[in-house]
Amino acid sequence: MEYKEELFQNVLTQVAEQFSRAFKINELKTEVTNRLAMLEKRVEPGVLSEATVHQQQMQEEDGDESKEF
């Protein structure tokens, strides 16, 4: 019985680490996209940039993902 509990604890730990990594990667992608959009606005004011479109798509996807949990 003790072996099964230890195995289960190890699996839970690994799953928690993977979730943590996934959320950090998502946050990093959002931050990079936001910064790129700001830079593009400085270079081409008044033009809807690809980064802005991508940022909007990511925000829509984030909204969809949060509904799954």
C-alpha cells in the first residue's frame, strides 16, 4: 500500500509541475506579444498590426481555455 501512495504522490507532483510550466509559458507568450504590439504601434501608428491581431486571438483563446476548467 505504501508503494502505491508514493507512486501516486510522484504522479501528482509531476502533473503539478507540468501545469506550472504550461501557465508560465502562456504568460511569457502573452507578454512578448504585448511588447511586440507596443513596438509595432510606435513604428506604424494607426495600422492594425499582426501582433495586435495575434494578441486578440490569444486573448480569445485564453477565454475559451478558462471555460474548460
